[in-house]
Amino acid sequence: MASSKEHMDFILEHLQALDGVYARKMFGEYGVYYKDKVVAMLCDDQLFVKPTEAGKAFLQDPEYAPPYPGAKDYFLIPEDNWEDSVWLCELVRLTEPEVKAPAKKKPKAK
């Protein structure tokens, strides 16, 4: 089941305090980017945040689940927490430094 644009828009609205947050549609789901790093995913209308030590300390007792079959576990963020903009922004802000930057694509040979 694909995630709805409405859910993604809702999450982005609550993350608007962070400069550089955006989403990209991928295979019917969404990747959430902060400072050009994938920090979260919206899959099946559920929010998954990449697991980091800072995020674990912030969440204290996080729930883990894979965003799609065969994926590693991420933090599963309950929908009740999506409305707390300050809380959600802080989680994303703490997560970003521990996420690897995407590899630079090599130019195609001519």
C-alpha cells in the first residue's frame, strides 16, 4: 500500500521549522531528507526514522520496525507524535549528524 501525499504533507508541515527538509517520492513511498540526507521514510502511511544513538537517547524506549520487507529496523514513530512539531524537529535534528551523506555519483563515461 502506497503512502498518501496528505500524510507526507502533514509531516513536512510539522518539520517546516528545519531549513532544508524535503521529501521525494520513491516507489509509492517517501524519503524524508534533511540537509540532503535521508533521515526518515514514510511507508504505508507510517513514519520511520533512521536509528541513531542520539535518536535512541531522545526516544528513550523506541519501537523498532522495518519500513518495508527485508529492510533493517528503523524507529517507528507513532502517529500521535507527528503533531508535536518541536518534538519531531528535535528528533530529525538529532538524527542527521549520524546519518551518512549519500555517495557522490560518478559522471558517466562518454
